[in-house]
Amino acid sequence: MLHLRLIAPPGTTDDVVGLIERTVGTTHLVVLPGAARNPVGDVVMCDVAREAGDELLTALRAAGLEETGSIAVETIDLTLSRRADRAEEEAPGEGADAVLWEHLAEATHEESTLTVTYVAFLAVATMLAACGVMLDNAILIVGAMAVGPEFGPLAGISTALVQRAPHLVWRSLWALLAGFAVAMVLTAGFSGLMDVLGLFERSMVEAARPNTSFIWKPDAMSFVVAFLAGIAGTLSLTSAKSGALIGVAISVTTVPAAANAAVAFSYSDYSQTWGSVWQLLANLGGIVLAGVLTLLAQKLFWARQRRRPTSG
């Protein structure tokens, strides 16, 4: 269940309440006249089944409530109420399958902005991966994959393409490309420093490195794995099962490929550099394509669910 806390300006409360009452899957409606001070208005609260949440939020935004009042949404972890159970039964579909497009757009908006924190995480992850590829240490590679924050912008690109929001596409793309560019430049500098300190050397780049050689040797499986990981990552975002993102992060070779490209470039090994770049591009492309197709499939599925007659 979701809990909505709304502020309706004077004269609009009846319309807001009407939208809630007409939406199948809502319950626990509360109206507090004149309770809001900033902005001035009435406070309206209700609970809504997750599978009906997107329909109600879309209607409230279409009514202009986000411009004149306020819309706040919270997830309810536990509700002991027969009315709530009935509301979930009446709503179409299952809550675990529901997509809250407004929430998804907001989440990807926050995760796909180029910030100092985002670049810092990506740079640290790339440097950690550089240590992993030089030492041929798979554990360090996995750790670097888990630290990397690049799935946020990738999800932002997929969401923006499906929602036809070009501004978000460019912002997410900028965060992705600029973030990786800065991280790779810093990692190349880090590689040079480690070489001066005697911790990195050319022989480490030229070694066979059987545990991590796949990073600069892309093949069809690289794209397949990225595509499957993109599906899982998108489903974890739309279903609010964020724990699955860790598995997604350690399934794709984005950060390690960027790290190996930077290190190989610092030692003028351009063959490995280009191989790593192609590995990076294959993974990024596979994730975005999977995200777009998954979101389109979910959008089509819910369009059909809404056309089905509800129980009651």
C-alpha cells in the first residue's frame, strides 16, 4: 500500500476527493479542513493499493495539484485493515508488478545528475578496479562493480526514452559520459602515481591475467550478460526491490573496463585500451536496450491490466 498526503488549495478539495473516490483501490480517506498553512489549504490523506497508485498520481497531476498544492507519497510497510485488504483485491493486477512512473522518473532524476558525490564514487570504483586488473584479483573487481553508481544514469536514459523526455535523456547521458571521462582520467593519473611508487609496472599490464582478461576481450556474451542484467536492474527499480541492484552491479563489466582502458592507455597499450572501450560500450548499450524494452513491456502490460474489469 501507498500513503498519500495531499494539500488542496481552497476550492479544490472536492475535486481532489472526487478523484480519490473514483479510483479503484483507495481507502482510509481523511480530510482535515484548513489544516495546511504553507501552502494554505486542506490536508487530504488516503491509502491506495500500489497497483492503483500510478493512475491516481497521474490524475492528481493532471488536475494541477502539484502546481497549486502538494503531493507526497510514502510506502506503507504494514497495514492491518480489512478495508485495505479489500482495496488491494479490487485494484487491477498485483502490487509487486506495478510500475509507479512518477516515482521512477523522480528516482532516476536524482540518480542521473552529475554531482561531485557521483563522480567521486565512480572515480574510486574505477581506481579500485584498476588495482584489481593489475593484480588479476577477481575479488577487487567484484568490489569495484558493487561501488560503481553508473546504473542510475543508465536507468535514467531508459526511462526518459520510454517517457519521451529528451531533457532527461541528455542530462543522464551527460552524467554517464562526463562521469566516466573524469573517472578514467583520474585513474590514468592514479596509475602513473602507482608506477612511480613501484606498485604498478608495465609487466603487470602485459601479463596473461587469466582471472580478468575477459575485461578487454569483448564478445557476444558480454552484450548478452549486460542485456540480462539490464532487465534485472530495471525490474528491481520498478518493483522497489532495490536489493537486486547489487547483483546487477556485479554482473556487468562497465567500471572494470573503464579502469583497464585507463591503465592500458597510461602504458601505451592501445590494443587493450580499445578492447576495454568496446567492452564498456557493449555493456552500456546492452543495459540501456534492456531497460527500454523492459519498461515498454511493463507499460503495455499495465495498459491491458487497466482495461480488465475489476472484482468487487
